[in-house]
Amino acid sequence: MQDGVLTTAGVLAGLSGAVSNHSQVLLAALASTAAGALSMGAGAYLGTHAETEVLRSELARTRAEIRQQPYIVQEALLAQLEKEGLAREAGYRVVRLLSSSPETLMATAEEKVFGLAGGMLGNAALDGLVMGIAFVGGALIPLVPYMLIAATRPALCAALFTTALALFGVGYFEGWLAQKTRWRAGLRFLAIAMGAAAAGYVIGLAISPLGATAG
């Protein structure tokens, strides 16, 4: 969602500096939003799918190893429990108890020894859908004011204002979650957003003569 806000605000600022036609800027921003949502959704889907396939392969290999060499895995699990602070005698009793259930031993060894767990498997389709929807939701924050106001400069100011409020809110919330200074976290997000928008606007002003020459 943050990517949607920043990307769209940057596109609006950059194009407003390069193009005087309000409708053209809006259409380009809408096209950028659609492309960004599809790109982010597809990227999230492919990333999660690839990660899931690799994890499934590793889990299958690990389970085969546990079945073929249970004693080696038991010793490795005992060593890991000792490393985490459990006395060797107590760890031995735990491993012995776990060994009475092959599935429990397997699940524990996957997590403790190999750093794997079946619960880590993601849903690629859901990740892609959520990412795409979140990007669009973020993009609407600067887009809606730009749609409602016909004049380019006031529309851009309103879009940047709503963007600043949204990103300050995200930073403030992050500070609250991390139990850090909330206003400082909010202002950091705000500074980054305004810096990106200002850079986009300056770049747009710089390339606007190129558009005039091409026309």
C-alpha cells in the first residue's frame, strides 16, 4: 500500500511538472496504477510460488533423511536442545519422548534442526491478490483528490497533502508498534514522501522542454 501511495504521488508530481493537461496527467497516473498493481501482484505471486516450491522440496528431502537416519537426527536435535539451554539429561528424555511419535519427531526436527516448518508454506494466489489490492488502495489516496479537482496545481497540492497525511499516519503507527517515538517515525515517512514527490516534480520540469520539442 505504501508503494502505491509513493509511486502514484511521484507520477502525479512528475507529470504535473512536465504536462499542463490535467486529463493527460490523470490518465497516465491511472495507467501507472493499473500497471503497478498488476506488476506487484504478479511479483508477489511468483515470489511466494517459488519460495513454496523450494520449501516443499526441502521438506521432502528432510523427511526422507529423518526416516533413513533417525539416530543422526535424534543426536542433532539433542545438540540443538542443549544449545538452547536444556541440560543434556533432560534433553535426552525429551528426544526419547518425541521419538515415540515419528511424526512429532519429524515436525520438531524440521523446525529445530533444519529451520523448516510446513506452516511456512504460503498461498501464492492470496499473496498476489492482497498485494495488488493494497497497491490500488494506496494509489487512490493521491488519485481521488486529483480526480475531484479540475485545476492541475490545486489538484496536485491536495494529492500531496493526502499523501503526506497517509504516510505520516503509517509512520506514526509503525512507531507505536515498535514502541519508539511516534512523531519522529511519522515525520521520517513524511520527509521521504515529500522528497520523492519533489524530485519527481523537478524531473518533470527538467524534461518538459523535451516534450515541447518533440511536439
